Amino acid sequence: MKPADGTETGARALTGQVGAFTEPLPHGRGSDQSHDRKGGVAGLSRRELFDLAGPGLFLCFGVDWLAAQEPARLPARQGYPTDLNAYLRIAPDGRVTCFAGKVELGQGAMTVLAQILAEELDVAYDQVDMVLGDTGLCPYDMGTFGSMNVRFFGPALRGAGAEARTILLQMAGEQLHAPVARLQVKGGLVTDPATPGKSVTYGQLVQGKPIQLRHLQAAPVKPVGGYTVVGHAAPRKDALDKVTGKAKYAGDFTLPGLLHARLVRPPAHGAKFQDADTSAAEKAGARVIRDGGFIAVLHDRPDLADRALGLVKARFERPGPTMDDKTIFDHLLKTAPPLRDAGSSGDLAEGEKTSAAIVEQTYLNSYVAHAPMEPHSATATVENGKATVWASTQTPFSLRQQVAQAIGLAPEHVRIITPYVGGGFGGKSSGGQAIEAARLAKATGKPVQVVWSRAEEFFYDTFRPAAVVKIRSGLTSAGKIAFWDYKVYGAGEREAKPYYDIPHQRTLSAGGWQGGNPPGMNLSAVGPWRAPSVNTNTFARESHMDALAAKAGMDPLEFRLKNLSDARMRRVLEAVAKQFGWKAAKTPSGRGAGVACGIYSDAYTATMAEVAVDPKTGHVQVKRVVSALDVGLVINPDGLRQQMEGCIAMGLGYALTEEVHFKDGEVLDRNFDSYQIPRFSWMPRVETILIDNPGMAAVGGGEPPIITVGAVIANAIYDAAGVRLRQLPMTPARVLEALKKG
Amino acid sequence: MERTISFTLNGKPASVKGEDDRMLLWVLRSDLGLTGTKFGCGEGLCGACTVIVNREAVRSCSVPVKDVAGKQVMTIEGLGQSGLHTIQAAFVKHHAFQCGYCTPGMILNAYALLLKTPKPTPGQITKHMEDNLCRCGAHTRIVDAIAEAAGAGRGGVR
Ligand code: FES
Ligand code: FES
């Protein structure tokens, strides 16, 4: 449905929609052929392709062939190859293989990139096969994170597709003896309407060879208005693999002689290895590799390797007492580096003078784990001076460097293949498991698989950093924000600076997920966690905005709009309010309704939620969430909605239950019993609104809607119960405590 | 104890030799080469390893292989062998997955539900699926897909 205001609304809920599903499904219509096609190029399997190309060499490229060509003038491809053949290959049967260094984490990269290429090339979406994250076949890419697929790689792929289409049409014109301007192309078939019956396909034109580059005056990309594939829902490319169990993840590769490795791990961060007795493991039939504290037991059965690991007696010296999940916040304030300015203007003292009221508060959030369902996994072979590693990673190209360095090979002799990845969320940017597998494959001369246990997954996770935010702010008697003094410790400065109209403001930041943290500041390595920094900063800012609204005696939406001239933000807020049916009221109104908004990587989002708070247990049930998102041009509306729904579901976790428990370097959470992630019964009714903004180039949508979830729930709890939770997660215990204090 | 265990796997006889207290998950994945069954937690907490044993959903990471001797075991590879099963088709239609790692377990757990309760209410679906974890947040689509499959099956799964 498309209301007149240019927004589009989709509703998903656990209840109330069942009646609609009465049509029988076509049963038994499998499409087995398409499984076989995956990764195939011109009828070759990936394995054959690799043999043909060799690691490091691009598929079928004679270097001479490349040198003989002068590079054509090309649309900008920032940081990506200029040769269009790095991105695509057309087989004689017309099937197009698209090569991209991005990986499929579940976010739908495979689908969206196929849509982009099909659009520019004028082939059918179904004609495109994707090869992703294979350093032996795909153009270099810095990694799949930060919602950058469509934002940065998208334009490069568009440009390559447009250039290919331009050259192919010239070739077709020559073959059909027709002026290019007269030609029409659909599904890779070029026809000349002036001479019916005459046609040639892309497949026939290039015969499975690279496209010979030409000097082009221009290779225009399609205007957005001419899109037929982009902007429409497309069936996910990975669907059949994933529902049939055929989808292969890094731990699903089996090679002759494969050994499964389990490694001896320290009991706590900071523990020092002393010695180990591995004799019992060896007696039980496991192979043992030792290199100082790097000790692995290997067996041809993964569970028996695990049993053997249990027989190893290792001694570690534990670190002295440091901090735990309760003292971490004081610890952060003590150990953080000096605050740095992340955006200031006006004069805070002046702002204080014009303030009728001051609101000063501190907001906290704990470490949060990525906890993808697929643990870090890798399968490696090292043979004849060449390594191949199948790895669950978000950064195959930097992993190639790391593996090469770890086993003493040149990077061009290392090939990282990224199969399907079972969730990343920023946590698969470090490739420890792949390095371990490669080292062990080299040491044993056999293929080796390393799959981290759930406990290892928690222990080695690069957590979302714990953080403290302190805000001091003032209100004028007219309900305007007079000044804003913001300090964030530990999380990082992204989107910390407010977008509200504030004459006097200062934003300071110390440390963060990107680094710059002194040793000992954090429990262990911290890193990017879906929308890094921004969950923390949005929680603090939007909670505080609510507190200011309450202080001013104003409706929280009205208060925001009163202090906001950013047109895009006003638009998402107004769209979400309309769908939600927001009724202006002073908080707490008892209804349990909340609002929050934010910006992430040039995407604008606003969220409203309705919650119920159980006064006896402190349990918070989120009943309804409405989320609006403006990412500019929408490439795949249903794909975007999937990401929004996923963000809201995942956001419930950091809002309500997720925090890493630890003490003196030991991570106390080892599995999903103590570390609770969202479940079916937690799911609210979710309604998603896509803001129509095709005039702006697409930016990523896989992260933005998660940033508001903490604040929108905190604000809804305040509206329901009159208590403000300033620490994430808002566990039942914390809610009860707040209720008790009143 | 070292011995040979025989059972029916996806409609065909199967047997494995070895310690009979090894967990079914690992026997399926490494001895029998069926990698559609996933490891997520190893302690019965996530449901990624769900398979069907004698028409019940079980967590194969926590079931010793000796417990399935003589029984009927079905994995995701055994579902819809002659084309997509109704539940699979509904998962495709609703895009009821993202990374897909939880999906085989989700589908088989839903299969067990529909065997017992051919026309579940949304509440029954939620309750039955509660302990299968999905980190990508495909929950609402999974429920929609199961509801649709139940409707399509006209009161049951094949
Ligand atoms: S792996 Fe069996 S329940 Fe998680
Ligand atoms: S689809 Fe990724 S865990 Fe469910």
C-alpha cells in the first residue's frame, strides 16, 4: 500500500494475520537446477574455476590481454577496480556471474547486488549468479560492515554494469549492422526493431570471454525513473539453499583427511600460560600440536577432539583482581583517555544563563556480545606453498593478509573463500579461527577445521564496549534547549553530536570501539557491534530528550519537533507518528508509549513503541513497534523491511537482557542460558515505514533501525510507569528496583 | 561402548560404528556427511541442531546416538526430497530467514509442531518455537510462514 504522503507501510505481527493465509501453496515445485548453478561460471564449478585461475590470478585473465588495453574512461569506482571484467562475466548461454568482495551474512547482499547488476546490464534478475567474498575470484573489498554494500560498492557495480552494457550494445550494433541508438535490449537479448527477426544475445557477443574494453565517451547509468528491477522486491538468491540445508557455511566443508581441532584456552583474559600435560589426550587417539601456549588437539571427529581437549591438563596464572560487570563504569571513568572534542559551538556558560531549568544525568550500558548463531568457523588446507581457507568472516581480504603473515606465505598464495556466513553483526571482522586453522593445517600437513565452541565465541568476542554517557543540559522557559554538554566514555563519538537546534553545545568523547583505549581499560578487545557507538549515543541522547520534555511539561514528540529544523528528521518523525497514531500527552501518561529517533551513516530513522510493564515482576513486554527509515533510494523494499525487523528484534536484546557478565578477566557467560537473546514470545507487532526519497543515492539500511530501540523502550517504560531506566539492559531486576525507588 | 548402531535416516538404512555415547549431531555431520544440521550451542539451548526422531523434534547435540538405534531419524536433507515441502516453500515465500543458520532447525521444529497440531494458533506456534533461537530476528516471518504452511497443508503435513 502506498499512501499519498509518499510513505509505504508494512505490518508484521505474531498475531492477527493468519486468516490471510488460506491459499494452497504449489507443493513440490522445487528448483533443483538453480542450486547447481550457484557459483557456476560458464558451466564450470567453483573448484574448476579455481584450478583454471589459480589463486591470486583473476579468472582467465591473460596479463598481456590486460596490458594491451587502454583503460576506458569510467564512472568513478572509489577504491574498486576500474576494469569491468573484475565484476562480471557472461557465459555463452547468457548467464551472468557477478563477482563481489562483499559477503552474504544474511543481510541480503547476494540479492541486492544481483538486482543492481541486472538493472544496469539489462538482463533478468534470474540470469545473475553471485560469487561473493572469494579473494581468488572477486575484486578487492575492504569488508562487509557499516552498511556500506549499496552505499559504496553499489555505485562501482552500477558503473561496471553500465559500461558493459554500453560496449555490448556497440558490439551488437556492429554485428547487426544497426545504429546503437536503434537497438533494444531485454534480458540480455539485443534486437533491432527495424529489422525484425535479427537479434543477438550478450552470450553470443562475448562467447564466455572477458569483454574487450573500449574507449567510451560515456557509459551512462540508468536514471532511477527507468528502473524495473531495483526498487522492487526480489526473491532472495539464497532462499533455496537455506531452506533445504544445502547452504554451506565454513564449518560444513569436508576434505579428505580433515582433522577437527580444539584449542587450549586461558580461563580469563590476562591469564598467563604456565604448562600443560597433553599425554592423556594423545593416549586417547588425538594428535597434539604445541607451540608455546598455542596447544591444539586434533581428531578426525569433532566431538572426539572435544573429548580429548577435556583430557589436557593446562595450568595458567590468573590475573589479579581487576573489575567486574558492576564496577566497570567507575573503571571506565578512571581509565579512559582524555576527552576529545567531537563538535562544539556557542558558549556553554551563555547557555546556562538562559536556562530556566537544568537536567543532568548519567547513562550506562554494559558489554554486549554479537552471538551470531554460527560460531566462528574455518576450514583450511595448506598444500604446495598455497593455502585455501573457507572462513566465516566479514573481511576476507584483510583476513588473507593475516593468514599469509601467520603462516609465512605471500598473500597472493592465500585464498580466502567466504561461503554463507551465519550472522556477523560486526563480530566476524576478526579472523582468529581462520588463522588457527591455517597454522594447524600447515603444522599437520592435513586440512584442518576450527569451529569455536559457544564458550569460545563469548570469550573471544569483540564486544560492544561498555560505556558511560554524562549529559548536562538546560531548558529555556519557552521549552527550547538552551545548552547541551555531552560526554561519552568508552563507546565512541559516532553520531554523538545532536542534530537538534541547540545554540550552545559541546560533545566530548573518550575511547571507543575503534580503538584509542589505554591497555586495561576494557575487559578484552572491543569492536564494532551493529551500528557501533550509535546505539549507546542514541540511547543517551533520546532518553535525555525525553527527560527534558517531561521537565518542560511537554509531549515528547512535540518537544523534539520544537527543537528540530532538520527536514529529513522531521519527516521520519511525522511519518512514524501518523502510522502509530500518536496522541500528544505529557509523560508519564500511563499509556506506555515512547518515541526516539536518530541518524546512522546518513540514514534517518524514527521509532515509536508501546510497552506494558508488569509491576510485580518488572518484566517489560514490548507490544508494538513502528519504525520509519529514510535510506534514500530503496533498492529492495522487502529486503529493507527484513533488515528493519531484524534490527528491532535484535535491539530488544540489548535493551532488555543482554549484558556480558564477567569478573577479573573471566567471562562468566558461556552459553545462551545466562546470556539471553530475544525469543519468539518477545516479539512485538512490528510495522515498518519506508520513506520515499529516491532522489538521494541509496545508503545502507541493515543497521539504522536498531539505534533507537533502547531509548524508545526506556521512554515507553517511563510513560507507562513513571520511572526512567538509565542503564541498559533494562532487566526485570533493574525495572523493579526503579519502581521501588519510585 | 564401541559398537555399531543402526537406524533409519531420511528413509534409508544407516549405521555407524564407534562409541555409542557420541552425540547424534556429530555423527550426522561428520560420520554421515549431512551438514544441514547445525551446531549452535552444544548444550540444548538454541535448537540449531534440531532433527526429527520418530516424529518428535529433538536436539541432536544432546542425544547420544545409541538412543536412536532402530528409530526413524529425519534431517533437513530428508525433508521435501521430491521438491520443496510446504513448510520450506512457505519459508521461501515469506523470506523467513536471513543468515539461514537457524533455518533447518526452525523448519524441522515447525514440522514436528504441525505433525501434532495441524492447525496451530499463533500463540501455539510462538510457544512451540520459543526455544529455537534466531539472532537475525526473522521471528515474525517464521511465525507467518508456519501459519501459512499449516493453512496450505489443510490440516497437516505430509
Ligand atoms: S546445538 Fe543443539 S541446541 Fe544448540
Ligand atoms: S536467520 Fe540467522 S539466526 Fe535465524
